[in-house]
Amino acid sequence: MPFPDLAERLAETRARIAAAAARGNGQQVTLVAVTKTHGADAVNAVRALGVFDVGENRVQEALPKMDEVGEGMRWHLIGHLQRNKARAVDRFALVHSIDSIRLADAVAAVGRERGRPVPVLLQVNVSGEATKGGFEPGELDGAAGHIVALDGLQVKGVMTMAPFEAPETVLRATFSGARAALETVRRAGHADARELSMGMSGDYEIAVEEGATIVRLGTVLFGARGT
């Protein structure tokens, strides 16, 4: 049986999320099970335990899994989206990684063509790491102002990633910076922007304490990749 300890891992993770939310704002938190590098069996395993939100980094890995798993799941694109693959957003419930004006324009065109806005998050590079994509906090106001005029998008909030293995002070500064970015987006006219997608397996409890409404968890549920 694949992932034999998944039920125990999931129960503990849910308890930790609930406790962290109680220490924070008492917010509802969506757990997105990150199934990248795993097969459709991982998706089916979490679905059997009542998790219906799954995250994938790459379109080309996600689409075959979608076809194999079938209906009933909410798919999140959490990795970088190339503009030439923008049409694939039609298969996702939420795109977490709108990281440039050009990508926003391309995805908005898909939303207009299908007659239904694409739900997205604006990716913000709060930590300033060169290896991470996203809008810089200082450019977010202008970007959000441009995007608010795109009728093919529905901005639901922001997403960020903290530095790996960073001290708690850095993690909290990153996550509080994402909270500030969300307020910037809302002030630009995005009234539906309420989601904070932040927190992964190594830092999700701190992220929830700082206001995360979506956490993206892979290793804590499925174990280290390749094991």
C-alpha cells in the first residue's frame, strides 16, 4: 500500500495547523497536498482521507495526473507558469504564481476567451532572493493597479516563499511582509484578495501563526522525495 503512514501524518499536520491558527488569527486554513514527483496514487491517497486540494509545480506533470485521477479534485498550480502554457490554466482551480505583468496579461486573455475570469494569486518575492520569482514589494502597487483592469483575472490574494532553513526571525519577517503585500493588493482595488498562500513543510506552523490561509505541504505528508 503506498504511503502507509499518510493518515497519521495528515492527522498530526491538521492538528498542528489548527493549533497554529488558534495562536494566530483563528483563520480557516486550506491544506494543499503537493503531489509533484509523485504519481496519481498520491492524489488518490489524500482524496481517500478527505483532502481535495492538490498542488503541482509543472503543467506537463499535472495534466496526465488530472486525466488519470478524474473529477473531484481542486488542482493548484504552485510553480512557475510559462506564458506559452497559459492555456493550461483552464484545468486549475487556482494559479498561485502570477509573477509578472506579461504573464498576467497572457492568463487574462485565457479568462476572457473562456468567458470566466481565472482565479489567481500574485507571487511576491518578499525575501528578495535572486533564485525566487515574483513581484518585488516595491513594484507591487503599480503591478496590482495594472492587473485590476484585466477583466480576465480574479486576484484572490498573494503567494510567497520564505528562504529555506532560515531562522524564525527571517521567516516571520517574510510572512509579515506577505501580509503587507496583501493589503497593498487590496488597496489597488482587488476586493476579493483575501488569501495568503505561504508556508511549506518546514515552516508552515509559523506561516499560519502569521496569517496564512493556504499552506502547501508535500514532504510532511508523503515523506522525502524518492523514499
